[in-house]
Amino acid sequence: MTATLQTLDTPDGPFTLLVGERGRVLASGWTADPDAVLARLRIRPAMISEGETDAAAAVRAYYDGDVTAIDGVEVAQTGTVGQLAGWRALRQIAPGRPLTYTEFAGRLGNPRAVRAAASVCARNAPALFVPCHRVVRSDGSLGGFAWGLDVKRSLLAREAAA
């Protein structure tokens, strides 16, 4: 498999995309370090080149105020049946309406499986496109985020304002 790497400037800092040959986002995150994005993958592409990706347009539109622009971008993830179901469920969380980890676990069929729900979020590779940032703690605090709580806070505020 081959992939294209592209880094964009965003209000939340550099955002790097890794996009597969079919245009699906394999991994992404708020960093200029390609190795940090590649570390999110279970299976790395055999060849990676730098270039332009179609997914970058959705990132730009998101930051220009269309917080739904990321919804139509295809992603490709490798994981267990439960993880794949969890990542699909994350894409169903509406912008500006975050869920708690308990509510997210309930959507996955077991409201007591909060740690499993949090693990689905933690192992998410195509950040932003699979919006794991839309899951927060029951007390309203942010919980964790691979790309930093400042980025998570900013994304949630941007989506709440839209």
C-alpha cells in the first residue's frame, strides 16, 4: 500500500494527514511530525510520499466554520470488530453535542463498559475525521486526547459555536 502525507497549518497548530491510495484517511493528528502520525497505525504503508490530498479540503472547510465538512471523508482503520463498531459510532456524534464516556459506552451496547469505550477513543488513528474529541467525562471535564487537551478544548468550542 502507498500513502500520501500532507501537513496543513490550522488554528490549533500543524495538522498532518496520511491518506491511502483510495483517498481514505489512514491517520491524522495535530503535529508536524510524520512519525507521530505513523505511530497511530497498526500497519504502515510500504511507500509514503508527500503531496496534496483531497481530505485537506475538508480540514480547511472545517476550520473555516463548516464543522460537518469532515463527515463525508472516508477513513480506513484496522482493528477488532468492537473497535470498528466504536469508530463508526464516533462518526455519529453530532458536532456541538458531545457524549460522556458512559453515554458512548451505552451507544456501544454496554453503559458499564466505560474503559472499553475510552480505549476505542484512545486507539483512533484518523483524528478529527473520526471525532473521538466529542467524548468527555461525566463531570464535564475533557478526559484524555492523544493530541493534547488544548486541541480538544478548541475543537469542542469551535463545534459548539457552529
